[in-house]
Amino acid sequence: MKYFLVAGEASGDLHASNLMAALKERDAQAEFRFLGGDLMQAVGGMPVKHYREMAYMGVLPVLLHARTILRNLECCCEAIRTYQPDVVILVDYPGFNLKIARFVKTQCRIPVHYYISPKIWAWKKYRIRSFRRYVDRMFCIFPFEETFYQSLNYPVDYVGNPSVDSVAAYREKQRDGKDDFPKDSGPGEKPLLAILAGSRRQEIRDNLPAMLDAAASFPEYQCVIAGAPGLETADYAKFMKREVPVVFGRTYALLEHSHAALVTSGTATLEAALFRVPQAVCYYFPGGRLVNFIYRHFFHVPYISLVNLIGGREIVQELFGAKFSRRHIHAELKRLLCEPAYRRQMLEGYDEIIRQLGPSGASQRTASLIVEALNALSSRQQAIAETAHEASN
């Protein structure tokens, strides 16, 4: 069968590439065209455009590059129209992908499957109308999303979480080789304190100084910063008062060896939980108390971290808005490092969400459901054609 995938950022490239590999295992004749990145290209198929030409986030960048975004939409739509795939698979990236979904359903009459639901449970709940109209099948990666969509009378499939898969794959590789991370990262004999300050330069600028200032009060621990893809050591060094090691491409190894972590919100909070690293979630927003007020009254969820959202309660402390300060981060870090009972309580919460997430295999389960749906559709279409042929005779 012919598959067309759209992934508009680095995380989507990763998840889409894993899904493509799983589809190839289940469909020997699988052919791919896609908007994506290097990881998808490594699996095979024909790239239409690289996500680097599409990845504009925030109101101002989108406005400044409106013409480019429009051209990308037109390019993608024309590629789908020309290719005539059996299914279009959209991966997160809702601002762009929902426009593609509308085009595909209204102009091409091709099934649309969505892998990794946009976070409408946090905000923009109105997008459920677009899902109803333009998306035939939604595959979710968080257990609470299934309940959320059920409340809106929109059926979805929970397929497991890709981070569970990634951590499981990392641990499988570690069984076959020796890990010398502490030695080659230069932290000496001190226990490690992981700093995950975000994936964008603005996040590094806003979060890292307060994180490092709070951690400086614990000289018996060695801070190590997890470098984000696309950034360099210099992007971190400008915010350091003292030299701190920065490691790139080894976030999992860092978490595996860390005693505690300071983490910005996002997937990193879940990854720290999967490695059972006690953490504090630190995220700077301008506005202080106003941010907390807006969040309480205008967002649909009570937490910003995936750990707490999945657990349905406060498992980790979320220090954002008025709570984001060196003093608050220091106080929470002290509890993480010095209070065994507090650490145990957090680890028990981690174990609870790990059970909720279930076993690895999200890509494989999603691929199986997609292939089954396409085979069922093909069988129905063939039966209709045969019935029409018999009637004409």
C-alpha cells in the first residue's frame, strides 16, 4: 500500500520513522512519501520537503513566514493529489496538519489517520470539530486522552507511549555494552544532578540560570546539562557562572546515572520518570502570578507536566509562574536530595504512571491498526464493486 506521512518537527520525524519501520514489517509492499526529516528518509521512501522548512512556532514567526507556510501547504496538497496514497498519516503538528486533513477529506476522499493527538485537552478544545469532520482514526499516546475523547463522544485508540519504547530500546542496547558515561563526561566521583533546561534557546535563557543558581548550593553533587539537538555548548556557556559539563545525544545515559533532576515541562519530565529520577519541574513564564491565574481559569488541565497529568495528581512539584524562582527551586531540590521518604513517595508515583502507560510497542500497535483498517476498507470496496458488477449483468 501507499502511505503519505506529514511530520513537521524533530520529535515527529522520530515517531514517524518508527511508525514507518513498523508498517514495513506488516506490509511488504509499503511505499512512502512524506514531509519529514532525516530519520524518516533513512527508513526509505521519497521525501517531499524537510521539516526544517516548515518548523515555525509562535505567533510572530508564523506571521513573518506566512507566505512560506502557504507554499508548503500547497506543495504538500499537490504531492498528495499526485501520489494518491491509500492513507494519509499526520503526526502531531496541528496548525499545519489539520489544514492538510481538511484538504484530503474534502478534495481527495482519502482516509486520514492521526498519530499522536494534538493537545486539545490542554487548550483549543474547539479543534474537536475538525477531528470529527476530517480525521477517520486517532491514535493517542497518553491514557488520559482516551477518557478525554470519550467525554466528547469521539472514539480514539490508545496505543502506548513512544517514550516507553525509546527507553526500552535504550536499555536493551545497554545490556550488550559497557556504559562509561560518568567517566567520559568528566563529573568525577560525585553523584550527578541532571539539568534539562529545554530544547529551544529561549527556554535555555529563561530557565538555566535559576536552575544552576539553585544547584550551586549543593557542591557535593556534580551538575551535568543535557544538550538539546541543534544547540551547541556555547548556547549554554553564556548563562553559566561556573563551568558545567554539557553532553549531547546522551540524555538517557545522563538520566540513568543521575540522583535527581531539574527539568522543564515536556516529554523530558516523562523520560525522567521512566528512569525513576526524582525531579522538580521548572518553567519560566513572564507574568508571575498572572500566569498562574490565567492557567487556573483558562486552561482545561490542572497540571503542566506529563507526569502529573498521567498520574492525575501532584506527583512532582511544578515550579512555574510565581513559583519559579531560585528560592523555590533550591527548596524543592533540597527535599529531593536530602529527604529519603519524599524521594520514595515520588518513585511510588512514577511506578503508578509506568503501569498506566503499559508495555512498549506503540509504533507496532499503531501500524497494525492502520494496516488492518486499510485491509478492511479494501475488502469492503472490493465487495461493493463485485456487487455492482453482478447487478449490471
